[in-house]
Amino acid sequence: MNIEEWGYDGMAVPGRGTIPARVIGTWGDYYRIVCDEGEGIARKKASAYFGRDGADPMYEIPTTGDFVALRWNPQGESRIVATLPRKSSFTRAAAGTLGRQAQTVAVNFSTLFFLMSLNRNFSLRRLERFLSLGRTTGANVAVILTKSDLVDDPAPFIAQASSCTGEIPVIALSARTGAGLDRLAPFVQPRRTLAFIGSSGVGKSSLVNALAGDELMPTLAIRDWDSKGRHATTERELVRLPSGTMVIDTPGMREIGMWEADAGIADAFADIERLFALCRFSDCRHDTEPGCAVKAALAAGELPAERWLAYQRLKAEAAREEAVRATASHRYRK
């Protein structure tokens, strides 16, 4: 086995007697890893990581997709002694934590795909929320509209999604019929890692299977009455396709909490923030002030009211979570 085939690019590996490895699955305190010596099970070296998570990137708690420094043990559990620098990372506010905790969903991917299916799951507001976070990951971002076989013509949905994404590509496909899968060919290349993010039931695992030409991942049917699915994937898992491409398949997310998303919001809503410079007053609140370019664009129909409201909601949510984190950090320091 060659670790370079799993995307390793020669990063320096700290620690005496260590070799590079990649985490391809996590189960509690256990990690499934691959390295030049083969595939195995590992655990963190407790003394190396204790009390250092978040304080030093080298001791970020490993997750699926991470490259790590490993002390290989051919007879049993290997030991992870450090986490190598991440090239990209998708992080959201952990559900139910009121912004106090970050949840790292995927790391070290070349392209992050957000999946929405062409049933009741299709939502421009959800897409805008994803784009606000996706643009901060350090990697390319793309949108996949799955289950295109459910509609007569996916073109109107592509047009609606493209109105939010700008230059970010939007691809409609069907894992069941194979229609549109060829559009992924530029991304499906050896040694690249793709990450699939989306709600339960949008077809992430089905797409992995379609790209692999085999049943690599379990799938579950969605409920007919509300188009919602169950979690076929319960843990993050990295699989390597026959093409040499790796895919991180993640559990379905019911919500995408905003985490340090200000820069991403600015990019995702660049059309709105460009209007701010045209307002008569530099401190315009875009409410009752005269000469407001935002109000003018709304009145002229150039800026959809729903998009303006979505921008305001995301900015307010990001500000609330930042305030909560700042308060929690202050209390921790005391």
C-alpha cells in the first residue's frame, strides 16, 4: 500500500519513529487508518493530545480525512502522536451548543460538494447558508442537485440555484439513472478527495456507489410523505474509488450552524454588500435612512426580498454565536 495514493503529498511528519497515515474512519476513541504498512486500528497517544486540542493545530483531535503521524504496530493498536496540518476544513457550530463548540465535519478535501435533492429538500435558503460556510473552507466548492429523475426538467432548478452561487458550478444528476454523472469527471481524479455534505436522504451514499460502480455504502429509502430521509451513513467515512479518487461521505445534517462565517457570508452575498458602498450614508442601517441603495434595489425588484432577509438572518445568527463564544472564552480564561 502506498500512502501517496491516499492523497499524502510529502508533508513533514513529526516524532521519532513515525510514518504518515490517513484516517479513513472514526469510532469513538478508535481510528481506522491506512499507511505504507497497510490498514489498521489506532488510538491517540493520550499524553500527546491531553489538554492541547484547539491550542495547537498539531494536536487537533483527528477526524476522518486527517493525515497523522503514526507509530505503527503490526501486532495490534498503532498510536497517533500528532495531526498533520489540514489543507481544508468544513466546520459548523455543533447542533444544540449555542455556538460554544465547533464541529469539524470534513477535512483535507479538494472539492466540497453540497447536495440537495430535487424534491422538497430543495431550498435556496439552505443553499445560501451552506455557501456562507463553504467559501471559508480553503477548497473549491460545488453544488449537486440530486435525483434529477424526479423532475421533468432540472433546468429551472439549476437556474434558481445558480442565482445564489455565482461562479460556483451547479450540477444536476441522477445516481439512479446515471444522467449527469459525466459532469463530475473533472473532479473524479486520482489522489483527489471529495467531500459530500447535505441533509439526510439527498443521496450522498447512492452517489458514492454510482461513482464506484459498486455497492460501497449502505442506502435507505426516503419517506414519501415528506421527502425526508434517514441517516444511511452514521459515521464519517473515507472511501477510495476505483478511479483513485477518495470521497468523504458524511451523516446527513438537519441544520448547518454558522461558525466564523462572516467572510463566507460576505462572499456568498457579494451582490448585497456591493450595494452598501452606494448608500448616501456610510453608516446606513438600510432601514429608514434616505438614499439607501439596498431599499432602492428592493423597491426596483433588483434585490429579492427573500435574499435580503436571508442575509440579515445569517448575519444576525453569526453575530449571536460569536458573542456566545466570546463570553464562553472569557469565562474559561477566568
